[in-house]
Amino acid sequence: MERWLLISNCQTTGLANAFQMVNPRFSVTPMDIWSFSQNVEGAMATFGDYFRVVISPEILNIPGADFSSAPNLTLIPFIYFTAYHPDCIYAVDANGPVKGPLDAYHSLIAIAAYRRGLSQQDAIALYRGEFYERCGFMDYWAPQRDRLVADFAGYGFDIQQEVRRWGRHQSFMHSIDHPKIHCLYDMARVIMASMGVPCVEANLLPQDNLKASSAWAVYPEIGEHLGVEGSYRFKRFGAYHHIGLQELIAESYAAYEQSPPDTVEPHPNWSQAFERVMGAI
């Protein structure tokens, strides 16, 4: 049995299991970025136990990480796609990352409304198709699709057909960086096929472990625009319990009130999108 070590982000466990389901002669050990960061030397000491070490590119930037001894080092991208959830972002304040009702995920509109001094009811009134259009939320699909395909092509993997198939009937993402398990399975199949590994199809998918995390709503107006079902229900982190828009706004405002005044803002990756939303209010 060929042993691999896979080091990546929150998608690691699902992808490792998917590799094994593509071909059972492989044994893939998952290690997420947080575990690796906490014991870099210990993790590097195990490289010799594996035939191949597979990592996502951000792992290279971890202080102290040295992959010169990693056998058959292979870099792979991860699935990041925001067209279904253009309002879903990460937030920070003067002290660092901010946690809210959906753990690390936040609503760009909620933060903008809070910063503008809008009441909760006025903030809720912004969640409508006309406002999404003014924010540019309806224009994400083609750029996000092309960027995702290009990300994989940059590492030598062709997922054009897979992305086309994923988007036909339903959202293929739980959130902006949590793909559904069939996507990870297809990703594993494409990566292994590029190495000449045959797919031993059993018509079985591994458990979708990312279902246990937070899941962002596909807003109905955006869902209609993209041809998928939508709602305003948001799943909490680590629990099979969902909340509505009113609860999301109320709990988000309560979280932001704990931060130093005027310091809650989107992560810098969303600075331009934040400016558009602020300008649309």
C-alpha cells in the first residue's frame, strides 16, 4: 500500500478520504495546517515514512517549514469559490480575527450596515436582489469559475469538465472555502489521473465532514440568478442547528459591539467588495 501525507487546510480530511476512495491501494494521512503549525519539526520528521508528501501552497509559508526532505513533494490548490456566497467573508478588528454567530464567517452587508450605524431592521432590509445587484454580487460566477479553473491549471490539473458539471443543479459549496464532498472526490480523481493512477469506482463517496462546520446560505435571489435553490438559513458551526437572517444580524451586531469602536472590518482580501457595499448603502 502506497502511503501519502496530505497537509492542507480545512478540506484536508475529506480530500484524504477521497484519495483513498479513488483507489484503495493508497493510504493517505491527513494533517491540517493548524496541526502542522503547532509541531513543524515533528511533522517534518515523519516525511521519511511516506512515499509522497502532498501540500497546498500556503503550507510553504509556515515559519520553520522545510520540504527539501519531503519525498515526491506535490503541490495542489484548494477549492475556493465565492459566487454562491458573495456576502460571506472573514472579519477582523483591532485585536485580530472576529468570531460571530457562524464562527469565523461574517456577512459583508452586516458589517457595512453596522459601520454605517443602521438599525438591525434597516440592515435586514438590505438583503434583497436589487441591493445585491448594486453590490455586484450577481456578477461573480464567470470570474470565479475562470479563476478556479486557472488555479488548478496552474498546477497541471484540468477541472473544466468537473466545474461545468458541479454547477448544473445545486450549489457545490457549503461556504466560500468548504466544497461539498463530491467536489473533493472529483478533485482527488483528477489529481490521481494526472499521475497515471486509475480510478477504481465503487460509487461511494466518503463522509462529508465539512457538513459539521458552518454553512452559509445561498440567498434566494442569487440562487435564482444561478439556477439553484436558495434560502436565508445559516447553519451554525459544530451543530446541526440553523438560524435565520434576523438571528444572524442580531448576533452579529452583538459580536461587533464587543470590539473597539469602528475597528470591525472585513479581512483585507475583501476591501474592494466592502467599499462597493458601503457605497451602495
